[in-house]
Amino acid sequence: MRRVAVVGTGVIGTSWAAYFLAKGLDVVAADPAPGAEDRLRAGVDAAWPALTRLGLAPDASLDRLTFVSEVRQAVAGADFVQENGPEREDLKAALIAELDEAAPPRTVIASSSSGFTPTRLQAMCARRPERVVVGHPFNPAHLIPLVEVVPASRTGFGGGGGSRTGSGGGGGEGVPWAAEAAYRFYEGVGKRPILLRRELPGHLANRLQAALWREAYSLVERGAASVADIDAAIAYGPGLRWALLGPLANQHLSGGAGGLAHVLAHLGPPTEKLMDDLGGTPRLTPELVSALVGGVNEELGHLDPVALVAQRDELLLDLLARKAAADSLP
């Protein structure tokens, strides 16, 4: 796959375009919004130094970016389509239908959507719904490696195997062909794709985040901890380890020679009691929203948000480089 269509060039679409260019691909972008091309090119330029630091493909070039006004023109000769349209039902349905009509028959249409399941997206297609999957990145998409690949129940199945989808990530034989193709494409351009075995609202990573947010909101609502203390508890505690290995792998390592089996045998019952005691279902009432926003403003209000994001991304680049050089990390 050498030619990628990026449809919708907001924050996520611009990140995708910059990333694909950095990997030496030809990118044809389309967005009907006034001024979209100028914003896209400015965003790609802004992302280019970080991508250069991560490592450009030998044939990477900003000159390989083409902007067109018509979606059909962008996808007509595309080998892969990354859709990033607004998360509105009417707009999404019209856009997906147009992509399905215009893209070549075997071209995968991957949606960056976090709010639509692939089954709902496929229902928007009249011709070839089986080639539509979710390919959900994380912001900033040109830096964060994770991509969630989610097939739908309507997706046609085919063979496969031999890729990482056959071991750690799921897939191989029996994987829907479009999901397998998307997984291989993302893996081939240096992303870290994961394949979901079941459609779920919010996919996977957002659900894990939501579980943590629910407890954090509940702790604030109950007056058990301040916003700043909750952030510190993660950023200076388990979050440091989670940036290197996931929560289950870290739990395994904490068990010493006995690993996860030892941890679950000895700490499983008290952990179950702790889970039963977690905050129920906090509602984002005006009072709770005010407490959360006020807490963040108190924690970060003296800082320049632009400088904070820049420093965060600078440290993220360092971490990504170190992780890439660590042979023992999965």
C-alpha cells in the first residue's frame, strides 16, 4: 500500500497525514471545510520535527502530500482510506456512503471513530460494507503508537495468519479480511495495532480509561481526594510503570518468581473486596463538573498549556525512543 487517502483533516486527520508522509507514503487528503488545506499543511509542518526525531523513512517527503476538494477524487486511486469525519450520525452516514461508492472494491476503509461501532458504520454502506473497519488512534496520533482495529459482525471472513495478529494481537485464520489487511498495514507503518475480538462501545482503551475516570470522579465527589492528588497518584505511581508495561504484565512482575498466579492467589480475595468498594456510578452533575474543573485549574492554572503540551510531547518522544531500543519489552 503506497497511496493513502486521509478524509477529514481536523486534529486527528492532520496527525494521520503527517505520520503517513513520514513513513514515505503518498497522501491525498480531502476536507470540504473552508481553509482546510492551509490548516492541514500548517499542522503537518508543526508535527514534522517530532516525526523527524522519531525517524523518517528514506523516501519521506512533505511534497508527497496532495490536497483535493472532492472526497471522491481523494479515494478513487487509494490503496487505503483513513476516515476522520465528524462524529455526527448524519454527516458520518453521508461520508461513509460516499467512500463506499468511490473507493476501489478491495480498498479498506478504516474509520478513526471512537463513537461508532463498525457494525453501525457498515450499515451506512450499500455496496461493500465488509471492507469497513474501525482503525482508532490515540491523540496525538502521529506520536502515540496504539491503533485499535475493530471488525464488525458483518465483515467477510478470509484466511490469514503469520502476522502478529496470529500471536499477541489476535487474528490470523478466521480474522475478517479487512481487519487483517488494516492490522498488517498499521503494523507495516510502525504502529502498534491491537485487534478486538468483540465490538464494544468505546472499543478497548477508552473503556479502560473510563474505569479509572469513574473512580477518580467518585473520589472527588465523595471528597476523598483532590484532583491534584489523584493526578499525582497515577503520574508518580502506577502510571510510570504503565508507560513501560501494561497493568497485567506489571502485576505479573510484582509476583516475583510466582508471577501473576502468586499475586492472584494471595491478593485476589482482598482485591475483589476492593473492587466491590469502588465508587458506583457518579453522575456529572453541575456540582461535580465544577469540582473537577476547579481542581484542574488549581493544579495547572499557573502553567502555560501550550508549553505544557510541548514538554509532555518532548518527554513522550524520549520515552518512545527508549522503549524502541529496549529489546526485552513486548
